[in-house]
Amino acid sequence: MVMYEKTAEHFRGKQRELPEGHLLINLGPSHPATHGILQNVIQLDGERIVEAEAIIGYVHRCFEKLGEKYDYNQFLVCTDRMNYVSTPLNNIGWILAVEKMMGIEVPDRVTYVRMIISELSRIMDHIICNGILGVDLGAFSGMLHMFHHRENIYSIIEKLTGARLTTTFCRVGGMERDIYPEFQKEVREVTKGLKPVIEEFNTLLIRNKIFNERTDGIGGISKEDALAYGFTGPNLRATGVAMDVRKDEPYMFYDKVDFDIPVGENGSVLHRTLVRMEEMRQSIRIIEQLIDNIPDGPYHADVPHVFLPEKQKVYTSMEELIYHFKIIMHGIKVPQGEHYMATEAANGELGFYIVSEGEKSPWRIHVRRPCFWFYQAFPEMVKGGLIADSVATMSSLNVIAGELDC
């Protein structure tokens, strides 16, 4: 209610100050073009944007405060609901942060599977972003053509985790369960099928004259401004800055696989789209280096005080029963201290800052979510442009409301 009153007051104040012939419109918060609960107050002179203001907070769910009550594995359900288009990337980022604080080294098998799922999730995210951008501009065919293959990835994730969207993937110390027998075969089939489809999508959309005219030079931002705003991920790389956490601060085995960092030039809608297209190709390249080389071994580290024992062993072994009881009743105890861990999520640098006092729940959590940083630049990016172009700009930024508000 307070937010509504402030917004209404803002409207009234702006309305009084408008020059003759100018119009104040409200794009969102509930509008198909805003992809969720996003509100943009836009001042127009004809169809030209004179001024814009982005207002967030409509789905703020207090994830960081919830993290102070949940234990370290329970907080995974919150990370699921941030960028819900590629949830395993959020889950893995959180688990890696906790494992680093505890000094846990997981088996290579776990790392391989986590990396494969991460890159599959990145592809899913980029399919949505580029596909829906086409829909927003009136091109539906490309999105439908790609979506079938996104469903194939979802089928793999569903078999692996038991869920499609909110996967709650991984556990501190490993994975909830091992990969299923057909995992490698099905991943190979999915990546093989994706290769020609990416090129077909490129022909359907990227090489389309109308799409190029609607995106080339639209919603651009300079590399200096992008860095000043805190851009990361594809939106930053589209400006020409080759920054990627996987390369700059390698985690898991990203320093042992070959892949390139695609960059654009002018940070426009078109260049953001092209960067994401190439990132899908590079993700397939990473997966192909890993999928045939998944090592044998356990699917979790030998940390009985952290990872729940198998249920059958709990029924037959007193020692396993004790470990099970202590984890369930007392939780995982993370050593005292402060730590920040960053990973390269689909939208950019996803970081978790954790303060622990040695209890089963964090004393404090702060999430560095990528969307929050680049959405603040939206008013400047659309200023002077057409109202129709603001829709393309917002879509190409890939603002996910759950991640933005957190």
C-alpha cells in the first residue's frame, strides 16, 4: 500500500509538471511486455520517450531474511525461485559458496555433472531470452522451433532431480542422487539436436531484415556506462568487455575446458542477442568435452557430518543413524566467518555473501543478483527512443522479476 501511494503521488506530481503535448504512461506492472511484475513510468512526447523511471519490489519475498531461519540445504528452495528460468545455476552457486566455507572438496564425478547441468541450464535461459525477444517483436516461429529442444533439456533435469522448474538441485557435499543410467546418452542426443536448430533459429530470426532493423543500434549502452552500472554477463559482454567469472575467477573445472567468450561492440539489443546465440554454442562445446569423460566414483564427498547417509544404512547401522539424527536435528554447522562466492549465471555474476556464527543457519545472507544491476540502467537506455523500442530493450536485458526483487 505504501508503494502504491508513493507511486500515485509520483504520478500526480509528474502530471502537473508535464509540458504541453506530453503524456505520462504506465508500462506495467502487469503487462505482457514487461515479462512479470515490473513497472515503468514513462513520459512521452508523441512516441518518443522523454523520461522513464523503473520501479521494482512487487514480488519481494525476503529471501535473504528467510535464509537466516533456514538451514543451508533448505535455502535451496529460495534460490530456485530467483531466476526460475535456469534454477540449477542458482542452486549450484549457493552450494559452492557453502562448500568453500566448509573446505569440502567433492568428487570429480559431482563436479562434472554440476558443470554439465549448469551449461544445459544456460542454454535453456538463452533460448527463452532470445525466443521471447522475437515474440515481443512479432516473430513467433523461432521461439516455437527452439522451445521443443528446451523441453528435451527439461526432461533430463526432471529425470535427474525429480522436478522440472524448481529443481532444488545438489546438496552440500554432493548431489541428492547419482545420475540415471541413460544420462550421458540423452545429453549427447540433446546437444546433437541443438546444433542445427541454433543455426536454423539464426536464419529464422537473426538474419531477418525486420528483426535487424528493430534491434540494430537500439537500446545500446557504452562499455564505460555498463561497468559503472555494474553490468555483468551477456549484457556486459555485448558492449565489448570480455568479462566472465568462469574465466576470470575459475571455479569447478572451468579452467580445464576450452571455450571462448563472445563479445559484441555497441551493447545494443542485436548484440546482446548475438552474444547469447554464441554462448549457446560455447555451452554445447563445454558439455561435449565433459559428457564422455564423467569419472566413476561416489556422488557425494565422504563427509558423514554433512551429507545424509543412505536410508538403508540408517536402518542397519548405529553410526549412520547417529549422523542422520544429528544432521536432521542440529543441522550442518558451518565454521564462523564471512565469505563471498561468485559464479557465472545465465544473466551474469551471481554472488552469495554469507556470514556464519557457527550455527545451523547463516547469521546473514546477501545475494548479488545480476538483474538488479542492469535494470537500473533501463531508463537511460530507452531515453530518446521510441516506446516500441523500449519493449525490445527490456526483453533483450532478460530481466527476471524473481531474481530482480529477491
